[in-house]
Amino acid sequence: AAAQREKPHAPPVFVALDPFVVNLADKDVERYAQIGITLELDDPKVADEMKVYMPAIRDAILMILAHKTSAELLERAGKEALAAEIMRESVRPMGIEVGPALGRDGKPIQPAPADNPVRRVLFSSFIVQ
């Protein structure tokens, strides 16, 4: 039997964000991170739409970063978790909810997640001091 191949996806579209410099949430010492982020998208139309929402997208990512500690960001698992959070939060200003939104009681209020136009979050630089 011949192996079936998936239809190739359209080539990815990359949106490089200006670097982020943020104070981290370490309590005992002042630490900061300088992080370069590029978003890989599945549609050039989304890239154009993201430019309109960029101030809100940057704000959402800064809020995520400001709540991280240096210990979290230095581990590979921490970077992977950060990438997942950025994937979810970077499209929220455009009205795209990915994953179940949680109510105040912690229970899902939106059971069916939308498709995320962000394929991957790529780190172009990652410095924690």
C-alpha cells in the first residue's frame, strides 16, 4: 500500500516582535530578561491583522514575562511553558480564545477552543541577568 501524504501547508509567515526587556518576579534579587520573540503564523492575512493589534499583543506578552522568575525561565520546561502561554495570549487581543477560558470559579466557560493562527513561538534571543 502506498503511503498517503498530507497536503503541504502554505509556507509559514514570520512576525518578528521588537525585543522585550522586563524585570522578572524574583523576590530576593533584581533580575531581568531580554527576550527576542518571533511568531510563526499560518496565514499572511493574520500577520497584517496582528500589526493593528501589536500594542495590545506586546502588553499581553509583557504581562506574562513580568510574572516569571529567573529560575522558571532558565529551565527548558519553563521556556516551553512560556512559549505555550505566548501562543495563547498573543491572539487574545484579536478576539481569539485558544483553550477553555476559565471563570472565577476555575471552571471552563468556553469549552470549544478556536484554532490558533500562531503555529509556533520562536525565541531569537534569550538573556536572563
